[in-house]
Amino acid sequence: MTEKPLILVTNDDGINAPGIRTLIKVMNTIGDVVVVAPDSPQSGMGHAITVDTTLYVNKIVIDDGPQTEYRCSGTPADCVKLAIRELLSRTPDLCVSGINHGSNSSINVVYSGTMSAAVEAGIEGIPAIGFSLLDYAWDANFEASKSFVESITKQVLKNKLPNGIVLNVNIPNISENEIKGVKVCRQARANWVEEFDKRINPMGKDYYWLTGKFVNLDGGEDTDEHALENGYVSIVPVQFDLTAYSFMKELNTWELK
Amino acid sequence: MTEKPLILVTNDDGINAPGIRTLIKVMNTIGDVVVVAPDSPQSGMGHAITVDTTLYVNKIVIDDGPQTEYRCSGTPADCVKLAIRELLSRTPDLCVSGINHGSNSSINVVYSGTMSAAVEAGIEGIPAIGFSLLDYAWDANFEASKSFVESITKQVLKNKLPNGIVLNVNIPNISENEIKGVKVCRQARANWVEEFDKRINPMGKDYYWLTGKFVNLDGGEDTDEHALENGYVSIVPVQFDLTAYSFMKELNTWELK
């Protein structure tokens, strides 16, 4: 590469989150960085886009790094769309999203704003990676993540990714020397067993908080959950062609008029 | 089946939308219907869930049908979670979502609140179908949809669906006798080329509206787009294991530490 790669950085925890600040620092050592990230936390937003309300974007300076930064009132997917269509001078060579505060392994991928940003970039043909650390705390320690984020990013820039595929990288919440390595995995079959916490508001009206427990239903040793539980960084290649090709033949035998 | 199937009905256009009112009428002829749907439009919400704010649910009566109805302040995925965990007396035999005002074919599946509700039910092991009519208008004509909704629903109740797969059904906006039949399809490769409409608000601040043009990049004759353009109802079986298995072997050759 004769010139530095142009790297778009975004997330779903908001532009001030320690996770994205760490990601920006690592990316500054690899390429020219433009940050377009939500101005407030967007966790659980899935692949939401803003169609019914207006979007605001402000160029801002948060620290003394060389990156250019914009905060946006929209969702992570909005940020990627705005970056590509309006804010960047050329198509970026890479989009990285995160580092998310909390896991996006297994079924969490479908709820994840972090991964939806990566998928949105992938739809546009841009190699993309979502990074997540298995610690939901705002003051999570991202030190051990740095070297893995750097090496995986460099591998993507070197090898590229096939059209239609992005990477979902999850990092266990242990110290760097405890991490055993990196494993390519499939998404574990899992779900959330919700427990709605029913309360009564000061005006006497019932309301609910969504809470829940993550349940891994998958005994396989080739899953992201298994890798993470055993001290590995997990990489799941994620596609956004959702067609269940395996079922098409049987579906064609149905009596569909 | 000795007793009538229990059918959960939801959508993303809101509980008062003509599309869901049509869906409820058809389902009342097939089973016992419980409606749990958003109290306001949630289009473009993707697979968003409500984690940071409270959820309100109200039992309501909208028309004189036999169904039980609840309106909910949350997203389509929230509605399904609340229905299964809190509101229904037993696990439903089927979840249907829609009829959406507007297409959820090809890449729209990742942005679709309608389909996220179906996927959420699928994650819970419940057979699920998302229905969409290719007309964004509030006063869209759902007459031609009815018989297809009925026959596909009955086929799902009869044949069941494999674990991990839900159906994405799109219906062309033409009269019933113009519809040529039903085709099992794969998701077309397509994207939206956004055009952000930049404006200045009364206080002098820039803002954007997200607009865009749908672009079908896929010349295949086995896609949902091709079927719809040629007057067929499209059915895409949709999976929520997003693992790109085809890329795992190559990814394992990368220099990942």
C-alpha cells in the first residue's frame, strides 16, 4: 500500500466510551482515522436506522490524537451511512466498530449495534470488523484487547474479506498473558431467557424492565462461546445473506399455490 | 390438532395499521389470536430491543373481533419477548408479523422490524412468518394478500419449520388475479444508495434526512426481487445463524496469533 489506509471507526456505546477511545488509539498506529459515532449510547439498537426523524452531525475534538471526529444523533448504522455518503472524501479501506463494552458473541450478534455498523459497511463492500470485550462496565480494562485488535486489523487489511462477509471478534475479560490465542468459530446456538421486572410507577401504572439470563444451548466445541469460556479470542465470520439454503428444497415440496 | 392453534400477531407499523388489522382478520379464521404490537410505528428499527428505558403494556379493544390485544411501548422484538414471557398463557404455536406496509425483500430483511419480530420468535423455537406488501402507503390495499397469507400460514402450521429458520414472505402490489403464484427464493444481493437531504433548521443548524434509492445488484432469476418483479409472491427461508461457514477454512489460514 503506497498510502496509509483510510479507517472509519464507529461504535454503539457512544463516542465518549472508553472502548472506542482505545480503538481509535490503535487505529491511529495503522492508518488515517475518521470517527463517526453516536453522541449517546445505542446498545441494543440492532440494525436500526433513522427514517422518521432528523439526523444531526457535529465535527468535534475530544483528545489530541490525529483523527478527525464527528458525533451523530443517529444509530450506528446511520453513522456508517452518513460517513460513506457525506463525510468521507473517499471510500474507506476498512470499518472497525467497538470496542464494545460487553459480549456480542452467539445470538447477541442480531441485537448488536456494534455488529450492525460492521454489517452496514459490509453491505457497502467495505471490509469490516466488530470488536467486543466481555465486560459491560464503563471502566472496563481494554489493555489486553489492544494487541489482538491490532493484529486482526492488520490481517484484514492484508488479506481483505470476501464480499458479503464481516468479522465478529469477541475478547475474553482476562489479562493478556492469560489469553491463549485466537480461534475461528461458528456462532453458538443460544438465547436470552428474559425476566421482565414488573413495577408500579409513582402514578400507579404498571411498567416493565427487560432483564434476562443468557443461556448457551450449544454443547459444540467449535463455537464462539466455547472459545471465550476457555480463554481464547473468538472470530466468527458473519454473513448478511440470511437465506437458509439448506431448507429451500424441502420448502419447494410444500403445497404453495 | 385437537384444539385451535394459539397465534401471536405483531408488526412494526403499529397496532392500528391496516396491515396488522388485515392479518388479525385472517388469523381469526385459523386459530386463537393474541395481538401484542407496538403502540406507534417502529419501521427501520431492525432488531432493536429496549434495555435502557421502561416498557408499558396496555390491554385494549380496537374492533369487535374475538382476538385479545395488547399495545406496547417497545419495539417489535420487545413485543414478542413480552408476549412469550409475560402475557401468553402458553407458548404460541405460531407467530406472524405484518402485514408490513412496504417491501422487506432482499437486504431490507436486516433493517426490518417486521422480520426482527419473526426472528425473535424463531430464536424462542416458535414457527414464525413475516408478511410484507410492496406498498408503503397507509391506505395500501391488502385484499390480494389475504388468500396467500392464509395458505402459507396453514402450510407452516401443517409442515412446521426447522429450528433456526423463519419465513420472509413478500407480496407484489398487484391484484389477486394478476399474481402468478408463490416462489421459494434466495435473498437478492442489493443495497440502498443513500442520498442525505441536508437542510438548515430555523435556528441555523445543519441537519439531514435519510433518503435513498434501492439498487438490485443481483441478476439471478432465483431471487426474491426477480420473483416480485415478475408477479410472484416470494418466500425466503431466513436463518439467524449468521456464521459464514464457507469462509472458515480460509480464515483459519490467516496469521492469527
